[in-house]
Amino acid sequence: VHIPAFMPFFWLGLAAIAGSLLSEWLGFDWQYWMSGCVASLVLLLVLPRQKPLRKVPATMLIMVACLTGMLYQLSLPGNTPSDIRSYIGEGIVSFRGTITEPPEASGSSVRYVISAERLEEGVAGTQAVKGKVMLSLPLGYDFKYGDRLEIIGELITPPAGSGGSWRDYLEHRGIYTYSQFGRVNLLESGSGNPLLRLLFGLREKGARVIDKLFPAPENALLRGILLGDESQISPLAREAYSITGTSHIIAISGFNMAVLSGIVAHVFTRRFGAQKGSLVTIIVLLLYTILVGAEASVLRAAFMGAFTVIASSIARRGNSLNNLGISVLLMMLINPHLPWDVGFQLSAMATLGLALLMPPLRARLTLWMNARFGEEFSTRFSTWVGDYLLVTLIAQLSVLPLLLYHFKSFSWVFLIANPLILPVQPLVMILGLLAMTVGLISLPLGRMLAW
């Protein structure tokens, strides 16, 4: 395994993760973390530096750790009357807020994330409040991103779920309050960010087109692959993907983003040149990331894809570990709660395993096949074996400890299933995306491509 001598962003990314974890564990107020950040910055500027700089100064690592520790503490809610969670257990209340995320269908209910704005306090008037509320309603409601609602119901602590994992998941998304089956009135539509409203509307139309073009359960699979919408996948199908170690197929992953960035970069680079084509590719990746929900694994893949495109446009070789590190660093600055996101953990560990182990194992495989079968056979088949069998093996083994810890299960069937699925997955994604895109314009033409 060859580890580059100079990969500053990799260590900075680790420091960012350590800062959030330490902040959760120690519980110091944000002022202490800010003091540490300022002190380490002063030391970084004052202390003499190595020339040429080949190592990351310890003061820089401490500064980044203190910065994410401070951001983590600042992201936690305060215990004040202006915080919506302070009204948990107060009985029936009436509050207003705006839907800030696309709705999530789950079983017989649909969930909305509400950003609270005002709360009625009877004869005392209204109180300006802030904070997120997870609102659960029966299927049949059709509210959208940007709708302003009035909710009359009881505020409670989110259910714990299996082992408390769901409550922890919501809290690290900034959701500490839950309301179920209250009375809801639509006050206004069309609020929120216009670009997000456009993208989420496009996602909803794309899902409807997929449902018209493809029968069940193929429509549910394509909604997951193309739009990150797993709501229509049945529990039996989900269990089957889990048993065969192919759950990554039904969600947007780094593989999907790599396929998309490759297609877009190829088309636009040929049309506009390297630099303009790269800029358009990065914009498309950003919009697609928002379109599919900007989950942690998708965001990581989008960042790494964008940096790879930039490196290619200026004819520079990329360093996978540095690329992973700077992606993690930027993501931690955006959301310091990511270390508790299972999707982020799996995505980062799989990428780390591939970055460390893929080059030496591919070289070993090529040498072994050259010795056993000759160079002609090796040239023809070593790439196929490396891209599908080795990638599957390394990625699955890299995340094995996490799978055992979080899901308490693991299956060796992935060794058979993934090499059969991965070669056709790009084709499924490309043709499915083409059918959906054309179907948005003309449904009959979309049906022809769907066939």
C-alpha cells in the first residue's frame, strides 16, 4: 500500500471529524472551542514553519478540530421560550411553519420537516419560535416543499425507534420535536427557495413519469437509483437487497455519481472545451445532488467528483486520500453532525478502502494473470475483474465492521451478486435517466425508450 508523503487535506478532514466527536463527548461550551481555535491560529502564524512545507502543522490540525467543535456546539438548540422544543409536553398547541424538505412516505404515513415560525399562546398572543418539527400525517395529504402550514396538535419527543437509533438520527439532523396526526391547515404555497422549489418539483414530476413508464417493482428501483426516492420499495425487496449485499444499488451512491459525472463531462467537454465543460459538469453535479436530497453519501461523491473534474481540466493527477479529506473537511464545515450519519460512515470507509487497497491489488492481479495466462489474456480480462470483483470485495470488506455494528448482519452472497450487477448498473442508470428525461417532454417517446 502506497501512502502519499504529502496529503494535508486528509489529515485536516480527520481533525474535523475528531473535533465534532470531542465536542459531543466533552460538552464544552462553544466559547472554549473558539478560544482554542483563535489560540492555535495565533501559534500557527507566530511559530516558524518548515520550508518547504511537507507536513501539516499540529497547530493547524488543532485549529480545525476546535473549529468543528465550536460549530457543533453552536448547532445545538438552546433551552429558551423561543425554541419550539421547550413546548414539548405542554398539551395541544397551535404553531405555524414552512416545509423545508421534500416529504418522506413511510408505510401508512407521510412525514414533513417543518421549520417553526410562530406559536399561539392563547390570550397572551403569539411567540416567535424557531426549530424543526417532524410532522407525521396519514397518507393522502399532498403538501409540498415551501408550503406554509398551521398545525394544531401535541408536541412530543421523537420516538426512540430501534435501540434509540431513529431519535438519535433525527437529533443529529436538528429535529428534536415530533407531532403526529394533528389538525393541519394550508396557509400559503410557494414559499421557500425558488431554485429548491423548482428542483424538488422536477423530482416529483420525474417520479410520476417513472411510475407511468415502468411497472412495479421496476419503477420503485429506478426511483431509488435516479432520484434517491426509496419510499416505493417494498419491505421484502429491501430485505432481499440487504441479504445479497446489494443495498447500495437502490440508493444514490458514489458509483452513480461517477457514471453521471463521466457522461456529463464527456458531452460538455467535447462541446465547450476542458475548462467550460468542467464548470458545466460541476454545476450539473451540484444541481443533481440537491435534486436527489443531498444525503451525506451523495454529497461526498459530488465533492469528490467535482475535484476530479477540476484536476482533469488542468491536467493534474488526483490524490484520492487528499480528495477524500478535502471533501470531508468541507462537509464537516457545512454539517458538524456528519460523524453520526450511517450513510456518511459507510461512504467514507468504502472510499478510504478503495483509495488504499485498489491500486496495489490491481497491480498484483495484473502480474498474477500475466504469469498464469499471458499478457494478451491479462490485458483483456484484468480490467474487468479489477473493476467489478476487486471493487466489490474491497468496498464490502472496508465497511464490514460498520455493517456488523449497525445492522448486526452480513452475507457473503455479495461476492456473487455484485459482479453480476455492476456491469449492467451504468446501462440501467443511463437508459433509465434517458427514458425519464424524454418522458418529461413527451410521454409516448419516453415509453418507447422505456421498452
